[in-house]
Amino acid sequence: MKNTLLSLNEATRTVNSGSNKVTLLDNINLNVEVGEFISLMGPSGSGKSTLLNCIGMLDHFTDGGYTFLGEPVHSMKEKNRSKLYKEYIGFVFQAYHLIDELTVYENIETPLLYKSVKSSERKAMVADMLDRFNIVGKKDLFPIQLSGGQQQLVGIARALIGKPKLILADEPTGNLNSKQSEEIMELFAQLNKEGVTIIQATHSESNAAYGSRIINLLDGKIV
Amino acid sequence: MILNYIKIAFRTLRKNKGYSFLNIFGLAIGITCASLIFLWVEDELSFNSEFDKQDQVYYVPTHQEYDGEWRTFNSTPGPFAEAMKTEIPGIVKASRTKHRDFLFAVNDNAINSGGRFVDADFIEIFSLKFVEGNAKDAFKNPEAIVITKETAEQLYGENTKVLGNVLTIDNKDQYLITGVIGNLPKNVTFPINWIAPFERWSGDKEWTNEYGSFFADTFVALSPEADFNAVDAQVRGLLEKKTGDSDSKAFLHSIKDWHLRDHFENGKQVGGRIDSVRLFTIIALIILLIACINFMNLSTARSEKRANEVGVRKAMGSGRTRLIFQFISEALILAFIATLVSVLLLFMLLPQFNLLIEKDLVLGLAKPLHMVFLLGITLVCGIFAGLYPAFYLSSFKPVEVLKGLKVTQGSANYIRKGLVVGQFTISIVFIICTILVYQQLQHIKNRDLGFDKNQLISLNVNGTMIEKFDVIKQDLIQTGAVSSVGLNNSGILNGGNNGSNLTWTGGTNTEDVLIFFRYVSSDFLETAGMEIVEGRGFYENMAKDSASVLITESFAKLMGQGSAIGKKIDRGDVYTVVGVVKDYLFDDMYGQSDPVMFFNYHGEASYMYLKTNPKIGTSDVLSKIEAVMKKHNPAFPFEYSFVDDAFNAKFKSEQLVGKLSQLFALLAILISCLGLFGLAAYTAEQRSKEIGVRKVLGASVAGIVKLLSKDFLKLVGLAIVIAIPMAWYVMDNWLGNYAYRIEINWWVFVIAGAVAIVIAMVTVSFQAVKAALANPVDSLKTE
């Protein structure tokens, strides 16, 4: 039986650039079921990142409806929205975006701090995650001491630590070589098997192939 | 969470050593500076505060009217104290007092020690605590003396019972020690080392019982229930009631105002040291402000580096409040470190500062007040300095910063520039003030005094100096170290004796004019380097001049047209003017020369002046004089002072303002430069790509340095424009306090502006040159 995680109904995102109104996303209709692995594809500027950011609630649609787990995000207050994405969404970035001043351990721990998870519980969860990604030995290193692949691994670990229902990955392998890319994509596939819904934006056909569904964007429209 | 913030803060600190240093050091200087000032302010405010009856004790000065203007004097007639006590119900204690320096001698211990002859009430007015003896019996014996514990220890050594000992004073009078009181704190307006019954001094001096002689320092205590205004009104009326004259009004001056509010102008209280206290409190706050501005500037300038972290944290679920909290805690941690550094600086600098301001301040970190104060400063600075960066940084939108878009700097840029302009404005105002204060001081010190203060030594007259004056003079001149010796009944720089109600030929309303009297030996004028512009000086034989006087030019002017020689002055006895002396300044070095009348009489002289030979070294001169004095006046220790030192001491508060404004100008500039340095580094970094592109396209190093420096110089230029009218306003006000003052010259502003520009240029160009010399390949590759 299929379970709807989120649905977009004629979702639109426009920005004002000078006196021009530029449409970044144009009447997007999209249903994402729990357990899907969606690959967003399209050339630069087609709106992949914007769509991810809007779904991830870091950005917002200017028009149309957005329902997440049955709740209308578009009419929600900032505070509730932030609660919602803290709880259910994890981010993975192309440039990893680890905090340079924090160790691997502390980077992974950060989302838990914002969720006010108790210290003992945090320790267990982080240890678990380190274990699972085989990076226990690196837990006291700083991001700068890691390779790109390892940094992205930490980035994914951090995204997963809060047990999100949805992972949004914006070109997760864009800064990695092909071997590292493959490893990361394998990891995503593995996670997806374990039940995590994933939406990734990518340029690469081979990466897109890991997904269960491919959505092509062009000029802010699904084609 | 907090631990996490602290960890991050320290790692950020370590990672950006340069910025951290600028931040912490700048703030530490600010805090150190403010702490020094506040220590001084605390000391000033604490004067006389250790006496018990803060709300009841008053000093009684008098306003006296001369020529339609009220002057204020620290003296009252002898019988006035008793009259106030008996006739004004609210006054329960009253004491006449007279200050005297005593020479105490016990065996080989001889010390000069100031104290007062007082009425018995004095003990209760000041709640003096007896260590030996008791307050009730202390003054029963007319030959009693009560000394402080410190004096007792100096004379008899520690832990010696001294009650009942007989003390010989000035080598002739015997006093019986009837009590020892605890030491008075250092910060009191009227220090005493001993007290003795007033009658012992007044004795058979009839004039001390007359209302016509104003000579006593009078203190009173009000009853706790008394209404000050009612009592004060009665005190103001009492002199007239006694004498029938309405031109003298005594009034009550609260113990709480003695130190800070003791200036009177035309019968009104017009401040005093409280003005300096206020001024420096404001300066302390301004310096703290500059330091905080620095902090804000450097923090927001580094925003690019922190932006990514803000984005990630927001994406991880941090709300804005938490980020604000995080950044403020970081600022607090920095402020706390700065405070620790500044405590260290305080330990190092306090001795120097004490030397500078001639005080004995202690850091007293253990004092709760000081502790609370330092923590307070830390908190306020941390929060104040952290607030803007916190709000600014936490406002970044994660989507933008994570995409690597340039943070839109619009408003922050303006604020940052505004802050730099603010800092430099303050610095430039400080520079201008420093120059003008210095000029005014030099102006006043170089003023033609009408006498020559250099090579002039002053001795207090004691023992047999008057009787043996002729031989002493002869012997002194024979040493070759001294060229001339003169006696005077008052100090050459002091106001001294004066009176009115004189009449003279050629003058109108002469009764109202206050005339100053000087009783001098015949060669005093020559010794002091005063110039006789008309007529003759005094004869050596003072009997021949018993009806002759010399007057100063300003007095001669009051006698109308023509030569004053031969005109008569009636002061009970009639005197003939035989010479006119060039006007000279005394008492108020900023004011006009008041009219003076010289008499040829040195029987009651208090000061001996010696003009020394400039060709002989000072120590040589002094030892020669000492030998002569030891020979003729062996009972007294040889004590002297230089008139030019005493003259300089008259400008203590101005000198303090001068020295401190120099210090603060320097620090303000230093802190501002730290900030500018940081900002320049930031700009250079920000524009590294632009610089790279320009270099590839063929820009020269000089061109790029100019490009980077130009913007900053514009800011400094703006600061100059704002600072000039501000400084002009402040200094014109300050100079307005002085009758004899400089005019503000435009070139002062030019110099201050030039100094600011040069300093800013040096600071900025260091970074600009570094950026301009960088290899463009490096900066272009990173993108």
C-alpha cells in the first residue's frame, strides 16, 4: 500500500529581479510516496535546487499548495515549519557544508542539539552512526583533515542522525571523483532500501539511474 | 549546547588568531582604560565618606560682597560658632578651628605635623574614635593635645602607651597627651594629625573674639531631625544680625560636597572637581564604546566566513534565537578573556597611572564592588558588542549562503562604515582636545606673572628667623649661592591678607574695593624680581617707611589720572604712596591682577624668599643654604620649596586633564587603528579576486593600493568634518572657564586631521600593499 509523503499542487516560485518577475518554478505538480528514490534532472538553472530547497522548507513557494505528511506547509507559520523539517527532513549538500570548527563527532551531533535530545541518548545515536559508516576512527578529526568522499559521508551521517523520513540531496557527488561517487550512490540506494525516502538533484545519468523515478525539469517546469 | 558554543568559540578564536588578537586586545585596552578611570572616580567620590554623620556635618564658609560681586572665603569670625549653636535650634555642635603646623620633637624624633586647634565639639562632629583616653575627658586640661595613632607611632614607636606623656612643640611649648585617636583616612579634605583646645591658640588674642576678623574654619553638626533649608537660612541671616552689615553671609557647606563641589561664583555653587569626575566618566564610557565598536566591526567583517556555518546550522534546524544566543555567548567569552587580559594590564599599569595622577589607587580585586564592576563591564561589553553581529549573522538565509552566493552586505556595509567614521571622529576630537589643553597650559605657564618665579626658593619662617634676619641674610649672600633675600607675610602665589573699607585720594566708592596687603622686608621686591615702575622702593630701615606704602599699577589706576606718587591712602592710619610696582599675579593664575598694597614691615613674616645664583648647581645651593639655616635656626629642620614647583602645582587639575587626555587620545587612536587594520584586511581579502583580475589586466601595485586605500580615507575625511565642530564646541566651552585663555587656531584642526589621515593611511596601506603584491594566480584559482 502506498503512502503519500508530500504533494505539490501547482507550486510556483517566482523572484523579482529588478523590474522583471522571473519564474523559477512554474506550476509544479508532484506526489512523492514514502520509500521513493527520486532523481531530479535538468540543465543548470532549470530549477532543481530551488525545488529541493522549497521542499526542504529552506525556501518557500510563492504560489500553489504544498502538503507534507498531510499538513499544509504553505499556510504554516515559520515556527511550525521549522519544527516539521527539523523532525522529518535531512539535507545533503554538494559542498558538504560541514562546520569547520567542529569535529566529525560534533558535526554529526549538531542536529540532535537543535532537537534537544538528551546527552546520553545523543552519545548512543552518534556512536551508532559512526559505527554504521565505519568512521569511528575519524570521529575526532576536523573536516579539513578528511577527503571529499569522507566529508560527504559525514554529511550524510549528519543528515541521517535525526532519523528523517526524507533526505534531500543537492548534487551530492558533484565534488567527488567517480569512485567516491559510486560509493555514495550505493549508500543512498542502501538507505532507500531501508525505507528512507530520497530526492536527489543530479546532472549525472548514471547517478540518476539509482533512483526509482526520474523527473526532468526544464525552465522550472516538469517535462 | 552551551558547551558546544564555548568549544566553537575557542576553536574560532584559535583558528583566526589575528582577528582574535585584534578583538581581545582592543576590548582589553578599552576595559583597562575604563577601569583606571573608574578607580580614580571611586577615589574622588569616596572623599570624606568615612565620617559617620554624612547628613549632619557642615563646614561654614562665607560669601562676602565686594563691588557688587560675591566672593567666597573659607573663614568665619571667632564668636560665630558659639552664636550658631546657641541661637539656631537645629545646630547641636559647633567648633571653631585653626590650622597650624607643629614641630614635634621626642628625643631625636622630630616631625612637622599639621593639625588643628579646635573646640571640644569637634570630636563629636567628626565622631573621632579614641584608641587611648576618651572623648569626654580629652579637653579637660587646657594644655591637652590629642594625636593620631600614626603620629604617636612616629614619635614613640609602635605599641607604646603615650597617654600622659608631655610633648614639646616648636621647642618651647609643653602639651600633655590626653588621648590618641584612630588614623583618619587619606582621602579627607581636612587632614589632621593632632587636635588641641582652641583657647591654647587664641589665648589673649582679643581680635579672635571680634566679629570683624574672619579667620576661623568653622564646623557644625546639625541634629538628625533638623531641616537643612531652615537652618541654612538662619545661618545666612545670623552674621547680619550680629554685625548689622548685609555684605557677609555665612552658609552651610555639606561634608558630601567638600571635595567635589567647592567652587563658588558670585555666591552660587558652580561645581568643582565633580566636573572632572563627570568628564572622565564620559571619556571612560566613550573609550569603552570605541572598543565595542571595534568588536562589532571585526565580527561583522568576518561574516563571510561565518555565513556558511549559519546556513548549515539553520538547515540542521537551528532557529534564529539559538544562533543569536550562540553569537552573543561567543562575544561574552571574548569579553571575558579581554577582561582577564585587562586585569593583567591593570596590575602592570596601575603603578604608572598612580604616578601620573599622584594618587595611591589599589586594584582591590577582592572588593565585591570591584568584582561586580568588572563582571558588569564584561557583561555589558560582551552583550553590547555581540548584539549587532549576532542579529546580523543570524539573519542570513541558508539557501543563499549555502549556494555560495555573496552575502548581501548592503546595510552591514553602511553600518560598518558608520562605525569607522564614529571611531575616527572620537579619536580626532581627542587629538584636537589634547593639543588645545596643552596649548592652554603652556599659554598660562608662560604668562607674564609680574615677578620671576625661577631660581626662587621659599622657606617657612619659624624659630629665630625674624630676629636673626639680618645676619642670616648676610651669611646667605656671602655663600655666593644666594643673591637676594626677602621676607613676606604671605606666600607670593597666595591670596593672603586682604580688606576693604579703605579710602584714598582720587577714588570713588573706595570702601567697596578689596585690597590685598603685603608686609614685606625692603628687599623682597628685588628678590621676587618685581619691577618698580614709578617712585622708589622701601628703605632698609623699616622705621623710616612706617607711613609709606608701595602699590601696584592696578591700584594706581583706581586713584585716577596722573601719578599716584604722593597720594594718600586711609586705612585707619594714613599712608603715602611712594612707589608703584608693576602688576603681578597671585592666587588665581587665570584671573586679573588684584590691587596690592605693600608695607615695609617684616615683624610678622611667614615666608622667607631666596633668589639663588643660577650659576651654581641646585644641590650645592641647597646645602649652602642649609648650613646657614642650621647655624642660625638649629631647632628647626631645614625645609624649603621652589616657587616654580608651587606654581606648577597650581595647575594640577589642568595638568591632570592634559596628561589624561594625551593618554586617552593615544588609546582611542590605537583601538581605532586596530579596528581599521582588521577592516582593511577584510576588504583586501574580499576583493582579492577583483585585485587579481585587475592585475592580470595590467593594473600597477600603486594603482591597487590607491584603489583600496581611497575608500578608507574618505571615511576618515568624513570623520574629520564631523569632529571639527564637535571639538570646537567642547573646547570653546572648556576654555570659557578661563579668563586668560588661548584662541582656537584653525591649524590645530589641520594638524589633527593630518595626523588622523597619516595614521589611517599607514594602517590601511599595510594591508593594501600586501593584497596588491599577491600573485593573481592564487586568488583567481580558488574560485
